[in-house]
Amino acid sequence: MQAITAPDRDAGADGLILTDRPYPHAAENDVVVRVHAAGFTRGELAWPGTWTDRTGRDRAPSVPGHEVSGVVAELGYGTTGLTVGQRVFGLTDWARDGSLAEYVAVEARNLAPLPADVDHAEAAALPISGLTAWQGLFDHARIVTGQTVLIHGAAGAVGSLAVQLAREAGTRVIGTGRSADRDIVLALGAHTFLDLDAGRLADAGEVDVVFDVIGGDVLDRSAALVRAGGTLVSIAQPPTVRPEDGRALFFVVEPDRTRLTDLVQRLRDGRLKVRVGAVRPLTEAVAAFAPEPCVPGRTIIRIAED
């Protein structure tokens, strides 16, 4: 099969190549998915799991990409709940070969059924961003109706979904970003937009929750905005400045089949929209790792057609 391969951790994105790889083995409770569309994160070449397995042993060369949408091609021993030929989507393991390939082996529990009326490209853009937004808002920050939630990077992959979910939950949503993001963020449902380029973060006033995807100075300055009993949650880095009388935490997204099923139903109902920008073939996946500033939304790799 063909796959994008990262042979050398020091070469970064410049070292990615399209090459032939062995067909994956379906271990116990695995499925092999014929990949129709795959999502990736440009920073994942720096993640430890890209280069080592769960025991810490080197596993280069590796295949990047951790979001997948496709069709079950094979069941591993003991696998239940899914069938050959079924449409599925979800997360691949952080420490195994990923989804930028024609086939990928995935733990069955990390996948959810994909309805026939949802396009594979949209489905591939949903797992990491959707689960991260949900877990940050509801599992970690525990938002409730009537609160004020500040979401940094509100036009981005995670932020745009967080804005929609927080608005639906009945919170007052403040979205931040660059000046060019204003119309996008307000159209997603944010009540207020703050331009980070203008440096007026304090204009947000006191908030119950800050959901950060940026880190650095923005994260540090956000701690002062959290009112007593509130929460500062980040996916960029562990907070080093804590709210005076509140919680501060960092988390990494976890697979959740039940929540994926809920998120894709929201997508079908029109209650949730994913921002898919460019859809490129596997032959252009290496080039896709370079930033595309003129393309709004996620870049998704289309590998096979229905």
C-alpha cells in the first residue's frame, strides 16, 4: 500500500515521503480500515509518540495522521461491534502508524459508525477537534448555562467547534483571534469578538472559563480574567500562571466512541459545522504539511472514493 512516511525525526516535514509500506496487521480487538479521508496535525512530527511505541522503543519510520474516515476492511481476533464493509471514523493511536495511508490498523473502540449521508472529508476533520472541544468545555471546565466562556483561537479547528458547542450550551461566548477572523467567529455564534492583534485581552472582563489553544503569553495573561471558582484550561501547554482562586489545567484529547457518535449526529442535524478548507490527494499530502495561510479551515487528505 502507499503511505506518507516520516523516516527521520530530525528532518521534520521536509523529510516526509510517499512510499510503499506493508499492509497493516490487525491485532486483537483491532480493525483494518480502508482509508477514504485522513486528517493530520502539522505539529505531530514533534510528538514523542510519532517516533516511539508505548514501551518507548524507536518505531521510525512512521506514518503520521491520527484522524481517519473510511470503511472496515478486516477484523482482528476478538473484535466486536463493527463489521467488514461498515463506514467508520475516529482516532488512530498516538504511538502507532497513522492514517495518511491507504490502510490503517486501529483499535475498534477508537472508532464510531459513520452515517451514509456524512462525507468522509467532513468526518475526518471531526475527531480530534470535536473531542478536544467537548472534553475541554464539558469534562474539564464543566461549563453550565449562564456562564461566560472565553475561547482563544476561535476561528481555528478546535476553537470553531468550541464556540458552537458553548453557544448551544447556553453560555455567553467571547471568541478571540486575529482581526481577519472577526466575521467568521461571530458567524459561528460568538457573542463578542476580541482582536488579539490589538492586545486588548483585558476588555473581556471577568469570565468563568478560559479555553486556550494558543499558549505562551496569551495563556499567562488569561489567568487574571478567571473569576473566583472559574477554570483555565489549555491544550497548548500546562499553565504556569494560575487564577488567583480557580483551577488551571492542561489535557490531551482521549478517544470516545459515544461522544463521536453524538458529534456526528450534531453534524447531520446542522447544529455543528466543521471548517474543511482544502481537500488534497495522498500524492499532495507532503506539500500539505506546509502552512496554507490563504486556505481557511482544515486541510484533509482524500485517499479513496466511496
